[in-house]
Amino acid sequence: MLLLLVPRDNLQDLAAEAISLVFNAPANAMFTFLIVYLCLDPAPPIQHLLVSLLFAGILPIAFVYALFRMGVIGDIYASDRGSRLIPFLSAISCYALGLALLSFMGSPFTLVSLMACYLGNSIAMMLISTRWKISLHAAGIGGPSAFFISQVDLGLWPFTLLTLPICWARWRLKAHSVGQLAAGVVLTAALTLAQVELYRWLWLSRP
């Protein structure tokens, strides 16, 4: 009932803030790895999931929060394009270490290639961000959506619908233009599809 007393514009802003917080890129990564792991048959030991969650989500979130507390970035989303380099480098380091560890552990191709896609996509987003403020929230949903549909189960297509509220939230908060949001979704989806094919060829070409 109290929400009825809040002006509509304020409610929309609150909703946009909540969506942005819940569906940030590292959180989406953790959710993505969890779903992929649960879809594996047979599933590898739980350690493979824990490593994935640690290096794809927990550590990147911890680094971003630490950088925010130290004043290196102005907010937890690194909204200032000029402050994104260090958060990107920390995330890329996490993905690279996670990829190395999953490979060492003999994880299934699906988990290894997903971590590799996060690594490749992050490098691409970092390079683009030096010139243009592409949406990382949109990128954080575009890549997983493409991976789910192409590599896991076509029945997971409803996950792609999250693109709509996430992009709306970032647009509502004036964090990105429509072009920056669309580019984030389309580019990471395309990169993910291309990378998976490359990684599959490399995987099958192993001695």
C-alpha cells in the first residue's frame, strides 16, 4: 500500500535501480554457470561449479566493490567510461585464471568454453570502452542468451526475455543510449557464437 504513495516516476526509477543491481554482469555470469552446470549430464563434481562461480562472479564482484570503496571507480557499475580499465583488467584476470583451472581440472567443454567466452567478450568490451560507452549490462545478458540457446538447450530461450527489462532499466536511468544497449546485446551474442565454434574446433583438434 505504501508504494501507492510513491510518485510513478520514482517507482520506475526504483525498479530500474533494483533491476540494474540484481542483473549486473557478474551476477548474470554466476546464474549462467549454475544453469549450465545443472543441465550437464553427467554433471562433473561440484568443485567444477564452485570454481566457475568463484572466478566468473564472486571475485569480479569483490574486486569491483573494493575498487569502489577505494574511490578508483565512482559507482559499482563503473559508469564513467574512463574508469573502466582497472575493473576490466581485474575481471579478465579472474576469467583467465578460472579458464586455466577448469582446463587443468578436466572440466567439460561446455564449462571451459563458457569461461573462455567470458574472457574473450571482456577483452572486446574493454577495447570498445576505450572509445565508446557500450552497455555492460546488455552485454552481460546477450552473451549468456546466445550460449544457452546454441550450446545448452533451445528450451532456455525464455532467458533471452530478460534482455527487455535489463535494457529498459539502463535506458530509464539514462546510463546508456538505445544504440549502446543494442550493441551490447548483439555484439556479445555474435562474439559468443563465433568463439564457441572456434573453441570447439580447438577442443576437437587436441592431440
